[in-house]
Amino acid sequence: MTSSDPVFTANLITGRTIEQGVAIEGWKDKQEYIDAAGFVHIDPSEFKTLNVWPGSSVTVKSDFGEVIVRAIKSPYGPHPGIVFIPMGPWANQVVGTDTDTTGMPSYKGIIVTITPAPGKKVLGAIALIKMTTQGGVEA
Amino acid sequence: MRTVTDVVCPFCGTLCDDLEVDIDDAEKICETRNACIIGDNKFMTAQAPDRHLHPRIRRGGELVECTMDEAINKSAEILVNAKHPLLYGWSSTHCEAQEAGMALAEGVGGTMDNTSVCCHGPSVLAIQTVGIPSCTLGEIINRADTVLYWGCNPVNAHPRHMSRYSLYKRGFFTERGKSDRTEIVVDVRKTETAKNADIFIQPEQGRDYELMNALRVALRGEPLPESVAGISRADIEKVAQTMKDSRFGIIFFGMGLTMTRGKHRNIDIAISLTQDLNTYTKFLIMAMRGHYNVAGADQVSQWECGFPYAVDFARGFPRYNPGETSATDILARKEADAALIIAADPGAHFPIDMVRTLASIPMIAIDPHVTPTTEIASVYIPSAIVGIEEAGSAYRMDNVPIRMRKVVEPPEGVLTDKEIIDRIHRRVMELQGLEVPEVTAVKEPAEASAFDGILQRST
């Protein structure tokens, strides 16, 4: 990101999609899971503000982390100001741990900034988790 | 070629029980009928050639294959050596495995939690506060003429819910199916479920609580401001009147309420709205449970120790205090020093800081497929798929228990969740110097059709 890149602030919600439901049964280590959950739905009217082409990579960043995903035109608009990432390891890179003493993290209503990430690749689920957790430990 | 009928789908809380599965002479699943795309995929990927069938253990930074005995022994050692182990997941397996898990959690003084904690845990908290007027899905088929989906998207998450139970299905007092029903959808996006609605309400994100309170005001005929949560007074009064005018209404709600600001208070007010509506008509409310047996996990936990989820046995007796004893908070505070994860994938579905904690402690992962959780585990044990390779009990979203069928044998050497948990527990007892009871074989019901009969009556 450079200082001239546009910064787009939005309210992120995460949730289910039918493609994500298919991909979580036996496809989590495959490209299908990336295609199903490694994207962000943005209202079509806001692509100009963001200054990216639909389908290109963007960085979604919150107070809790950041992740590279593909920017996709939302088929469920208009919902300006709201962006959506399917539940999964990509969305959870930017979800915080506070549960308001209920046990439930705030998976919806996360303030994020989105910036273009030209040429950046969306990592696979397992590679992403290994990279962000340094892998597991020996018992 | 043979066909197994009345198969129960082991994916979502709708627990569709009318699937047919064709199996060829080589015992390969070759086709399903009646399943949604997700259910069909679950059956068709069950026997994928690249499915991992051998236990693995972390050595030199990599997961390498090991024997089942080695994996079981190492798992038991991890749990016995831990001061505060976390046993989490349990929602994509049957009640019999959940029951075995409760015993193991008590035996190792661990915390037992299921995926309710990041699903309908807030709903449970609200139900414990204000109760819940609910029913079975069979009642909805036959009676509901107003169906409100609030913060849920069944077209995507419970694909056959609307056709089997809540919207299109023809019932005794709803002979014309959808034509006899009014569908109201409240969502911050115009989802596929919303596109189909007779009335669609699109509130500002995170302001469901205010909107439901406004509906309660409108029901009483009290004055409202021009708009609440971005919804005009006229629209709020229209929805309130539609609900009031119904003969039998139902609110289905999902993560749009439980994960949003307000959390359990959103459900509290949704139930209170339902209770208010019963002044004028019959109205009920139901949580759209996600994992096919997350409702069962709550049930088993309740009948075993009195609490539905987030149960801590560290002091030798069950303690329940979500926010303190919940898996999410324990991981966020880095309190667990070991974990057993089964039938869930927190590696993919917990916030990344919690996953970092999981990756930093000895962790056992039990799952039929490779997931982000299994790949950061210290020990990974592949398991048979309940509802496909193993029979067992599960609870539908309306808390109706349903017997799941077995359609094929699991791959050679692959144990069921219950067998794995029982074997770990027996080894734990040996390490603890306790007397290990003799194994008693669990008898499968002789006539599966006896359960099918119960099933049909329940709907």
C-alpha cells in the first residue's frame, strides 16, 4: 500500500454461503475452499471509491489483523458501507477475541479498511493458518 | 447395486430424513437423491481417494504417520499431563460420542464446550433468562401462516428448510403451501432468502434490538419516531400488523442476531416480542441451529451435568459461566494448556488470536477430513463420518431426536468418534492408575425401521 492508495472504510459482517457449506466438507485443503470463502462482497456502487476491478486482490484490515482476499461485486445489494466475507479462516484473520462475556466473538459489525493489493495472492486456508500461527507444537 | 432409503443428512440442523443413497457392488457411494447440494457433496466426498486414513503425530515440525495405538497413547498423555485441558467441538458427531466426551472431560478435569459457543450460545443465555415459546417443525408445516426469518439465510445455510418445513411445504391448515403463508425477512443484505420475501426489511447493521423494541411498541399502538434502525414508522407498523393478523406465526432467527452487537440481549428481546404477540395471536420462535447435532450437544451436556455448554470440570464438579468457562474466552486468555478438538474446526472458525493459542499448546484433532485445525495439531486421528459410516442419535434444530443411519462401512482401520474417545479415556484411566472397566459392546438397533416410524410421526 502506498500513501496515494484509496482507503475505504466499511462495516464487515461474516456468515454462511451455500458454496462455503459445500467447500467445508472435504475441500478445505483445496482451491475450491479459496474460491468459496476467500473473497469479500462489496456493494457494486463502491468499487469506484475503492478503485479496483471486481475480482482483484484487496487487503482487508481491522484492529485485530489483516488478510488478502478477492473483491467481488455483491449480488445482495444495495448495502453501501457493509462488506461481507464468508465465515472461514480468511474472515477470522480480522475478527477480534472479545466476547462481551458471552462466549460469542463479534463476527459481525467489525470496522475494517480495504485497500487495493495488486498482484497479491489469496493464500489457501491451510497455508494461511500455518503462516499466521507458526504451525502446531510437538506434544 | 443397492439403495439405502430414509437416510438422515449429517450436515445442518434441518436433519433431512428422506435421502436415498445408491451404493454400487464395490460399496462405493455413487448417487444421492433428495439431498441439497451440501448434503449431496458430503456423501459424495466421503470416499474421496485423497481422504487421510492414518493417524499422524507431529515430529520435527511435520505431521507424520503413526499407528493408532501411538496416537491414542500420545493423546491420553497430553490430557493427563495438562492442568486445564479444553475439549471442544462435538457438534458434527452423534450423541453417543458426546456422552463419552463428557465422561472424558470429567475424568481429566477439563472444560467441555461445543460449537454453541460461537453459534446459538447467546440464544441459550436468553432462553435461560426469559424462557422460549417454541414448537416442533411439524407444527410449522401444518399451521404457520406467517413466517419471519430474522438474521438468517436458510436458502444458503439450511437449503431444504423452506421446502421441507417452513415455507413451501403443504400442511393441514396450509394446504396451498407458500400461497397460504406470508414471508417476512429482516436482514442487512437482500439475500436469496430476502429476494423471495413478501415483506423485506433492511435495518442498519447492529440495530436489531431497537427495531424489535419498536415492533413491540407498534403492537401496543403506542407512538413511534419517524424511523428506527433506518426503517420507517410505516414499515414497522405494517410488519407489526401483519404479525398481529396471522393465525399462527413463527420467527426463525440466526447468527444475524447472536453474533451482532447485543448478542444474547437481541434474542432476549426477540423472545419477548414473541411473548407479546401471544396477546393477540399464536406466535412462536425457533433458533436455526447450524451443525446437524449441535442441539444434541446441548442436550447431552444438560442431561449429563445440568448445563448445555461451556462446562468446566476443573474443580471436580461442573461449573457453567459463559464468558469465563467458554472455549473462546479460555483460548483468548490463553488459559488452556492442552486441547482435544473433535467434530468441529476452530482453526477455520475461531478468531485468529484464539487459533494462535490452539497452535501453541499440545492439541489433538479428530476429524474425518483435513482441516486448518488438523494441520496445526500435535496429534491428528481421522474418524468415521457419522450418518454415513456410523449410525447414531442426533437432535434436529427443534430438539427432536432422530436416529442417523449408516450407509457404508468406514475405511479399514478408521475408528468412529466414540471408539476414539473411549480408547483415549481408557488409556487416561490407566495413566491415572484407575481401574479400567471392561468394554461392553453397544448393540445397534435390530430394526432400523422402528426408528423411522418415530421419525415420521415427529414431523
